[in-house]
Amino acid sequence: QPAQQGSETIVHRWMDAIPGAISQIVTTPEGTIQACPYISAGCYKLLEVPLSASVAARVHTQCPAKTPPTHCLFDAIHPEESDHFTSALTRAAKKPHLWEWEGRILLSHGKTKWLSFTLQPIEASSDEVHTANDIAETSIVWNVIAQDITSRKLAEIETKQLNQSLSHRLEARTAELAVSQTRLQKLADNVPDMLYEMKLDAYSVVSFPYVSTACHRLINMSPERFQQQGINVIQLVHPEERDGLKEAIRESALTLRVYRYECRLILPSGRQRWVRMIAKPQPQPDGSIIWYGCLSDVSDRKDIETQLN
């Protein structure tokens, strides 16, 4: 018997020293709590209630269900969480199984804590049950492990609030960018000249990521069709000026200086139009170069120069 008592003392010390608390509750098959026959000293720590010597002795005693230990954790469940816990317990009691629940408890002095509960049903006649008295055969006995997760929950709440704040800022910024993009698009659409981006990638492939709507008026071609031409756009340039344009672009790519060039374009209708191109190159991280350019109609000036000559 002394050896058994010594073993029980060691077990009780171990149960009291674990981070959290251990307890038992007895429920009806409908999930109504009938009793809380056992709690470890950790319950008092979680509830921040002083544990006197007399109470400590009682905690380590197997009490009958009709005189359960005081300060059951489930009595402290926050009023706002009570219905949620009751619903979860009712569902679990219909088909007893291991289940978990997280929620707040409200301490006697008004402080709130977040706890996680793990509940495991056991047979009422098992030796693990701290009391077999006054428990109906249909009652369900649950072994409970409770842990304080306040720090994690507060961190989660803070992270959620931060994410919401960032989301709202992102939405506001996106709206601002949309307005700005609309404004720039209107500006580009109403500029008499054709604005464009010409890209030369690391494999010498030419493309046009952007072409303004002035392409319709100046080249008699839709921006989409112009973009599809790629390097074949050079075919729109008069044969006498093609080599000069290629050399101007090559030199700009090597020196990263603005290139300026005037040439004749042969429109799809067969008509010729003098245009002036000016574009500034910008090297990209992937090794490509993008020219931000402007194409202007200078046919009238060229006609005047021809007449003067």
C-alpha cells in the first residue's frame, strides 16, 4: 500500500506539472454535463485561482460525482462561446469520439483566456474513471486535456487584423491605380501621335507590348494587328529607309541612347506617309531592351521642304 500511494503521488505530481490541465466530465447521451468528478491542479492555474492545501488534497482524491471538485473549466466558458461549445458537445455525445474545441473562458476577475480542449470518451466502468458512483449506465465519461493557447490566438487575431488592413490598403491602391491607368489611357488615346513600346529580347525577337489607338489614324491599322506583325513591321518602311532604321535601332541598343529617325511608311492602302520616330531605350532585368517611343506624322513638313527645295 505505501508503494501504491507513492506511485499515485508521482502520477499526481506529473499530472499537476504538465503544461495545461487534466480533468474529467460526465455527460448525458444528449451532451448535458452532469458532473466534473476530477480536475488536476492545472485547472486552478488556468483559472488563476489560489490552490490551498485543503483544496490540493481534495484535487488528488477520487470524489463521488455528487461532490465534484470546484472550479470546473467548463463552468468558466465565455458566455459568447457557450452556445457553440454546447452544440459541439451535443454532436459529439450522439456518437462519442475523440474531438477538439477551442474557445474563450472568462475568469472571475474579468480576464479572458483562450483554451483548447481535447475530449476522449471512456467506458464508465473503466478503472481510468475517477468515480463510478452515481453515474448512470447511459452516461458518458470524458477525459479532458486543456491547454492555454491565448498567445497563439492573439497572434492569429493580430495577423488577421494586419492582413485585413493590408487588404483594404491594397484595394484602395488598386482603385487608385485603376483611376490612374484610365487617365493615362485617355491621355494616350487623345495624343495626336502614336505611342508605342518596342521590345528586343535576349534572343533578338522584336515585339510591341503596347501600341496606342492613334495607330488607326497614322498607319490605317488596328493596334492589335500592328502588334501581331512583330519584326515584320519593318516591311511597312520604304525600302530606301529600312537599312537606316535598322542601323539607328542597333546603335541605340548598343549605346542605350535615344534614337531619332524619319522615314516613309507604305500604308496598307499603298499610300506613303512620312513619319518621325523617337524612342528612349530602357534595359530590363531579363536582358531585354524596351524602347518607349512616339511616332509622328511629318508629311506636311516634308511636302513643304520638297517645295522649298
